[in-house]
Amino acid sequence: MYRHPLSGLTMATVLGLAHLTAHAAPVQIKAPAELPAKATLADVIKASKPSDWRALDPDNTLYLDIPAGRVVIELAPDFAPKHVANIKALVAEQYYDGLAITRAQDNWVAQWGDPNEKNPKPIQHAQRTLPGEFTVPLTNVKSFTRLPDVDGYAPQVGHSNGFPSARDPKTGTAWLTHCYATVGVGRDSASDSGGGTELYAVIGQSPRHLDRDITVVGRVVSGMPLLSTLPRGTGPMGFYDSPEKNVPIKAIRLAASVPLAQRSNLEVMRTDSAAYQAVLEAQRHRGGPWSKVTAGHVDVCNAPIPVREVAK
């Protein structure tokens, strides 16, 4: 008697099962129940009060101007005080002006700095390298609103005055997380091989495994489409393989040094506000009719921080 090689069943049994299956009643799959309508992100923003928003600090806001437009970066001195001070010094001496975006790696980063490694642009008063500021003491961080959702990379995650962040109470340390739009300091293998002369912004899936391995100095609050849609570099690691492909940097300026009429007048929703808690709930528990399943969870890197432009 022949037996099926995978199951040990006789061929007659296999044929019989096939016959029953062919004539079995079709399984009825129920459509998911309609979710009740709930407030959306747009609803929360519309219902917010002026006190739910904060203006960007011009002393900690950078304008990166490239041919396609302006990228606005908010710096985080609480998390990288020495690097932020050094970047401001580089900006003050106009170090970045005339340099370039030299790398755009798909699902990874856009990076800018000096394309001439053999004969780099001289630095006048700032420092070329600094010891890494991968974490800071918890006492450095003035505010923290914790997310209750589970995170795989840190004991606690949440937001520190508008920045996605993490902390470990056991070690007494805090750090900024590598989310989309995070701005970090490029370095070589040594921890003290970066200082801010090369910077990058995350343009792909959040690379959280980089947390606590690179100094994070801030995040892009406006202009991410200008970076995320750059032509991808075809050289190793997404670097542009010829100088003419580099994207020139017109200038990087501290907002405080730019005339009021030329500033980007932006406000960020306060992440310690009740309105922002409603934003998180809108993400965590989406309502119908379009959504059919609600996640009941929000990732720190998928928690949007609303930004709006206000009239001058």
C-alpha cells in the first residue's frame, strides 16, 4: 500500500481527505466591526489653545538653506551641550557656507559637510572634534513626559520639550532617540572623532539601534521633504560619486542672527500639554470609518509632534 511521503497516510486516505475538502462548505469570514468615530489628529489641532503651543527659541534654531528651500532645525542643548555650542560656533564663523550635502542613502540618512577631505576647509574658532555626548545625566533634562507604551530599546521613552527621548533610571542617563528627522553628528570609529563639522538627518525608518552610539543634537521641524526626496547617492553608503551631484549649501544661520522679516515663524505643540496627550490617543486608538483595526499602541518615533506656521 502506497503511503504519502510527508504524512505517512495511505493514498486512499489522502484522496478521501481531498474529496471532503473539495466539497466542504466555504468558511464565512466576518468583516471586522465598524470602529466608532473618534477625534483625529486634525481635530485635536483644530481644538487646541494658544497655550498648547510654543515658539521656537531663535537661539537654538538653525536655518539650513539649500537651492530647493529652507530646512529648519531645532537644537537640543540639554542633551548635547558641548556639541550644540560647537555647532553654533561653526555657524558663527560661517563654516558650513559653501559646503554640501554629500550623501543621501535610501532609507537611512542625508548627510552634509565638507566634500573636500584631502584639503578640508579651515576652522577658525570652533573645534573639529569633541568627546561623544551619547547620553547625559537625568538631571540635565528639564522635562520628560513618559509614554506608557512598551519600547524595545529603552526602559522608558517619551518626550522632552518636543524631542523624542529615552531614559534609564538605573543608570541615571537620558538620550535622544533616532527617529525620522533626528539630526546627529557624523563620526568615525572613535567616540571622539566627531564635533559637528559633519551632520546628518534621518530620512528613513527609525534606526533606533544607533541610540547611545552617536551624539544627537536636535531634529528637523520643517523642511524634511527637501531632504527625504534628494536624489539617492550611487556611491558606497549613498555618497554622491561625483562632485557635481553634491547639493550645495547656501548658508546655515542661527535664527537669532536673521532679521525678523526673514525668519520662519513656527510653533511646535508642547509635548507636556493635554492637547498633545490627545494627539497620542488619536494615534493610539484610531476611529472609524476608514480604520478597521485600532493598534492601541504608539511608538515614540511614530508619535507626530505638530508644527504650524503662524502669521508674523
